[in-house]
Amino acid sequence: MKSIGIVFINLGTPDSPDTAAVRKFLREFLSDPRVVEVPRVIWMLILYLIILPFRSPRAARNYKQVWMNDISPLRYFSQRLVDGAGRKLAADYPDVDIHTRLAMTYGDVSIASTIDELINLGCERLFFVPLYPQYSATTTAAVHDQICKAFSAIRDIPQWGWVKSYYDHPAYISALASTVRQHWSENGKAELLLMSFHGIPKRNVELGDPYQAHCEKTAEALARELGLNDGEWISTFQSRLGKAEWLQPYTDKTVISLARNGSKTLDVICPAFAVECLETLEEIAGEAREFFVENGGNDLRYIPCLNDGEAHQNLLISLCRSFLEEKNVNFR
């Protein structure tokens, strides 16, 4: 029986919502040159003298607001998603010995240790699925770097493939649309649907990063699937860091502007995030809602991520199918 390892990869999370754990996570995350493309000497000074001392305590307080008992939302929903997809894959491919794992680009459990584990289990082929629908060098390429770094220490490298992006995959767009429709059936339809994507510096796009184009295509496909006219939806970018110009329009400023210009109800979905995390729960469901109400709006309703839902599990299975059936996959 063939033995195959499938690794689903998310960004990572602190081990606990205290300052020391958050500082450790931010240090690893923000030290990656893929994440911050600033001259290293300058950036290390900023990171160690400003960001880590001052941002870590504030981020820890925010994490405490969304922490789920002894686990972060990102780890909780990511693990349940992978477990559910793993059970479905095992049922769909009974003649294949499939080992599914969750790994993180930063923190525990690392991509390298997961690769070692799967090779030790006898996996002859590996498939990697970064849980980033839209490709960016800041996220997906960082995953690729770590995969290649892990393989650089292995003499007999297994055959492997990966998913580069799935920003317009029919199952992804359909799953997003189903989530929005369910929200509308339970809460009614707001005046406007805002699709908030994680931001990156504008300079990254100018240097060739396709992320903005991918986000725009996702937003257009979702609006089309929902039958929305141009005036019924808008896409924005959130979570900027530092003083450099990031992709616009900014989510926080847009929310404030909409409220001040008379909008009373607003639905917000975050299509770039596979599962709930600090950026969705604290920044959108919490902070953005406060901005909206404080500036004259009545209600900002956050639409949850795909999380561990069945539609999301089925999407992951669709992404893996080409590798399992050896069709149209980019083998290495």
C-alpha cells in the first residue's frame, strides 16, 4: 500500500496569551525576510527596540480576549479542519495509507519536524497545502522556503507537490458564498458586504507580488456568485504595520467613512483567512465593529471564516485530489 503524507500549513500562533509567548512568536514571525522586506540591520533595530517591547504586551492583551480556554482559535479550528479532512480522505481512498498533519510556518509544530515525522512513518510522497487562498511572498513563499530548507538536510528527498494558491477555485468561492447566504438567512442582509483581506505593503506588489490581483479576483468571483451589483459590495485591506503605504483602501478607515456617511448596517467577511484568528475576531468582530458604531452606524455583523465546516473540508479534499490521483499537479 502506498504511503502518502499530506501537510496542511497555517501561519502559526503563540503557545499562550502571555507576553513572553507572544514576544517569542512575534520575534520568529517578524524576523523572516519574506514577511518584512526591509534592510536587515535597520529592521532588527526596529524589531528589538520598538516592536517587541511595546507590541508584545498589547498583542498579549488582545490574544486574551479571543483565547479559547487553553488553545488559540487559529490552532483550534485549523486542527479540527485537518482532522475532518483527514477522515474524509481516508474514507475516499481506502487503498492508500494517508497521513494528514497540521504544521505551522512559525512556532509549534514546525514544517521541518512534520516532514521528518512523515518520512519516518515511511511516506514516499508528500503534498503540502498552505492555507492561504491568495498567493503572497509574505505567506505562501515563506512556506516554500521552509519546505526546501527542511529537504536540504535530507539525502533521499521524497517526491512532493504543493498547492500554490486557490483564490478562484470553484469549491472555495462556493464555500464562501454559502457562509454569506447562511448569515443573511439568520440575520438579514446588510446595506453593504465588505470583504476585508489581510494587507501587505504596496511596494511588494510593485515588485511583482500577485497578492492584490488574487484578492481582487476572489472578491469579484464571490460577488458574482452572490449576484451582487457593484454598489452592494466593496473590498478592503486590514492589519497594516508600520508607516509605509500598504494596499488600499484600508478596512478601518473605510468602516469609519461608511458610518459617517450614513451607512447603518454592514456585513464583513474576511476571505483571506482560512480560520478564525486574532485579525478576524479582535480586529474585525471587535475593533472594526466599535469604529462603525462610534461613528454613527447601527450594526457591523462579522461573518465567520470557513473554519472547520464541511464545505471547507471538501475544498481541501478537492485540492488534494490531483496529487492523490496524479493529475495536473506540480511535482518536485
